[in-house]
Amino acid sequence: MTEAESVYLDAVRERPFDAYLILRHGQFLTGAGRPREAMEMYRKALDARPFDMRIRVALSQVLILGNRKEEAVKVLTSRQTPDRYTRKDALLSLGAFCAQAGNIAQATEIYDELSRMDPGNLDVLVNQAAAASQRGDLPAMKRYLDRALEMAPDSVLAVTNMGNYYAKQGQPVEAQKWFARAAQLDPQDPFSHIGVGIQSVRLKQMDKATEHLMQAVTLKPDFVEAYLLLAAIHDQAGRKEEAKEYLDLASLFRPGPQP
């Protein structure tokens, strides 16, 4: 047992029903490559606190990391708690977690099931497109986005992802058009603005890039990537002081050496 773990164990012994401590200890065990111990701990906690959905969600996430989908769904849909999820909601939660954790094969399986359950669900189609993108299947990404845009031509999420598709295809002109359309549909969306900014840099349209990157950091002040791009633009133009200011802003939100 490490010194770090002993801190968790001592705290849990003093406050055995503190869900926050239980969750932190479980995260520690999972991060240390000991998911079975985390599962056992979460299951014991649920015996004492069957209504605690935070612990149920944590257990389901450890299970899904081990590709135990049905067990994970069962935990979230258990009749032991009145706050239980429907199967659809459980799959949505688990699919999002898998995508975030980089478990693309499991995310794809989950979103495919959701698509069979609800073929007209726009969010599922966009998530299927994102999963296809992450596994490098760009033709599938395009098919899902085409279907999503047929259903909802003004979906900012689908339009932005189509910009991502053309960016991955190495077509900055087309990508810029889609990101610009997303920015028009929702001027408050920082991700469409940074999309325009990145493609404008690739097209050497630095004034336009700067305009949209500035808009991105205005809307999302912790947007590290936008600060770094602005720093690079100013540095390339010989404006060293301005470049340093943006690097300093980036470091506020991501401490450590910057590229």
C-alpha cells in the first residue's frame, strides 16, 4: 500500500459513509490500474447506500472500462433506487464516458445500439460521427453527418462536425465555410469560432484568424488552444510582446511548459 492510498483509507475509516471520499478512493484505485478493487469498494458502498447515484455512475464507469456493458447498464437501471436510469439514458451516459475515455470501440457499440433504439436521434447520429472520426473512418463520419443534417440542417453541432470532417480531409476552404456557417447559426459558440480561426491560419488569412480566435477566447476565457494560436500569429508577425501576453494567458489555464 502506498502512502497516498493510506491517506484515503484513513479518511474513509473516519467517515465511512462519505460518498466524496469513496469516489476519490475509487478514482485513485482505477488510476493505479486496480479496477477490480475499485469495483469491490463501490459495490460495498452501494450495499450501504443503494440510492446514491454518484456511486452507481462511478461503478458503471469502471465496468464499462472493462468492456462489461451489460453489467454497467444493470447498475444504472437497478430497481434498488427510485432514481434509476432507463436503458436509453444509461447507454447515453456510458457512451459519452467511453468517448471521453478514448474507448472508441465500446463507444461505437453503444451508439450503434442507441441508433437502433432511436434512429431519429440527432445527438446519437452526431456522436456516431464523432466516434467514426476518432477511429479514422471518415466515410462513416460523413454518412452520419449527412443524415443528421437532413434531419436538422441548422444543427450547430452537426454543422461544426462537418467542418471537422473537411478539416480532416485536408480541405481548409470547405472546412472554413462550415465553421463560419456554425458561427452564424450560433455566434456564442466558441468552438465554431476557433474552427474558423484554425482554417484561416491554414489559408494564411491572419486578420480573419485573429478576429475569430479573439471571439473564441472572449466566449471561453480558458480556451488554451486559442491563446496559443494567437501567440503564434503575433510571434510570426514579429510582435513578441503580444505573443508573450497570449502565452502567459495560456499558462494561467494550463501550467507548465508551452510548445
